[in-house]
Amino acid sequence: MKVADLLSTRTRYMTASEIRELLKWLTTDVISFGGGMPDPSTFPVEDIAKITAYVLETYPHAALQYSPTDGVPELRRELAKFVDTYAGIKAKPENVFITVGSQEALEIIGRLFIDPGDVVITENPTYIAALQSWRVYQPRLVGIPMDSQGMIVEKLEEAVKRLKAEGARIKYVYTIPTAQNPSGLTMSQDRRKHLLEVAERYDLLIVEDDPYSYFLFEPIQVTPLKALDRSDRVIYLSTASKIFAPGFRLGWVIANEELVSWFNLAKQALNINTTTFVQYIFMEGLRRNVVLNNLPRVRELYRKKRDAMLAALETHMPPGVSWTKPSGGMFIWATVPPHIDTRELLKVAITKYRVAFVPGHGFSVDQSLRNAMRLNFTYPTFEQIEEGIRRLSMAIKGA
């Protein structure tokens, strides 16, 4: 039996995550800037231990049972309060949908909206795993360039006009407006308003992915698109992975009730419900303000790590290398001289210099960003940041 002969045509568009592949180096002597992993010292372990015992004592049967597909009702209520307090997003529990990390939300969005040939517009570069999720559904991906103020919305409007004139079906605009992955850049407040104006003018759906706004290092005043949304056209995604514990794989969607009902239907066929026990633990964590109390400490640690990586880049990198100065989040986007293909550079960096990063091509809609890379500064130690950047600079000099 040849398995390949039995596979669907859809599998042609499935590719391995380069980020997941790099995780195997975490247990070796390789210094990894590859994964988007939080610093494990930020996990509220003692609080989680106490909460876990409390949940088993107080809600043992409910917490260990199946739960509604859209999420434990008490958690949805707590999240509605949390997003109001933290982000100014007004939502009822009926607008909140619980997912297995925000990655499941991205998969469901592709499942619900994309037919082959439909247009999905994203920032360019953008989150590699979003592209990985959606390519299976064979959309036409259109990338919009960025500058220091985030997505260039004027370029977006030009693209929308052109696509509409072609008769293309634009399904949604995907954006990570705050501390973007992979660039670390933040969309200005004026551009956020302009983006919503364009969406109103051309009747566009917006998917706002917001894992990183909890870690803004500069005094930037920006508002989530969802908080500015007056016509229910923004689907908002966020996650507990960066602010509580990534091993829980817990995320949430905020959208209008009609969309939530479609998410509910799609998820029923995927996994019935998000792990109930984890939902109860996070619910108690929100009630006890574990997240809000922990955020200032995490934010300050990540600011120092960002500054350490920026200083190391300034010290060690040769001429011809440039990088973003992220306003927040977990990543720096670096560009090397045009003759260097970072996929090839990665092989040498790992085997000879024992340092890893994520090559840039997978973050671009057409995989053309071949002389760029994403560097994570939150997971490695300060010592590893300095030494790893020194090693990486040697690899670049030798390329």
C-alpha cells in the first residue's frame, strides 16, 4: 500500500512548521532564537499549583467532565470582564468563544471562510503559522508592505480597489497590529482608524490577532481594533499562552454572536471542546488577578531582554545587516545582505556555530523574503542572547 496514493490533494499544501522543527534544538547546546516561547521564569507556578488544588476540591466533577463547545460559561464571563478591563473591548459572554490556543481559531477561520481562489490579505511579513493553516484551503494570499508604523493602509486600499475591480472575493484582512509577529512593529492609532474606515468603505472583515499587546515596552497609546469596531466586522483573537502558561493551549475569540455560532459548529467536528480542566484553572487565575498582577514583572523582563538583544546586534553585526526596534512583543526581524539566503545560513549557523533562528521566507506570502530572519529574545537567557548574537554574526560574516 502506498500511502501517498491515498492522500487527498489538500495534503500538497501541508508543510512542516519550521518553528516546530527548531524546537528539537532546545535540549542541545544550540542557542535558539527560533521559537516564540515565553521565559519559563514568568510562569506563575505557585499560583497555578494552588489553583489546581482548589479546582479539584471545589469543582471536581465539572472540571473533569466534557464542557460546552463554546467554552465553560464562567470562563467566558471572566474573559468578557478581562478584555473590558485590560483592552477596553466591550463584549458579552455570548461574544466569547474558547479555543485550543489561538492557532485553532486561525484554523477554524480558514475552514469557515476560504474557498479555493478566495483572497486573504495580510501584512507582509506575517505570522508563519497563520499562512500554514490557510494554505491548505488554497486562497490567493495578498501581502501588504509595512513600515515603522505597521501596515501601510494606503497600500491596502490600493490593493482592495484593484482586487475589487478584478472581481476577486476578498474574505478578510488579517493583522497583528500590536507588537507584530515577526517584526515587533506596532500599527499607529491613526492607521488603525484608517484601516477600519477602509473596512467600512469596502465592507471587509478584519481578523485581529492580539497575543503581544500585553508586552508593550514604550509609552505608545494604541487601542485594539475590536475596541474601535462599531459594526461588528472585527474578529478578535488572543491567548493565555504568553500571559499564563503555553502548555495549557488556551485561546479565545471575540466576535458577534452569528460568527460565534459558526465557530461552535466548526469546532464540534474538530475536538468537541477545549480541555475543561484547563479552562477552570484559567478562570480562577483571572478571578484572582494572577495575570494582571504578573504582567508588570513579565513586561519589564522582556523589555530588558529586548534591549540586550538590540545592544548585542549593534555590537556584533557586520555592515549590511539591519533590524527592527520592536515596540513590544517577543521578536526582532533582521535583514542580511541580499546575497545571503537565510535558509542556507541556518544550516551553517546550527552545525558550525550552534545558534538557531527562523528563516524569513516562510513569513512572506510568496516566500520571497530570503535574506531575512526572525529572532526571539524572550526565551534565551541574557548570557545566551549576547553569545548567540556573537555566534550569529560570525555565521553571517562567513556567508
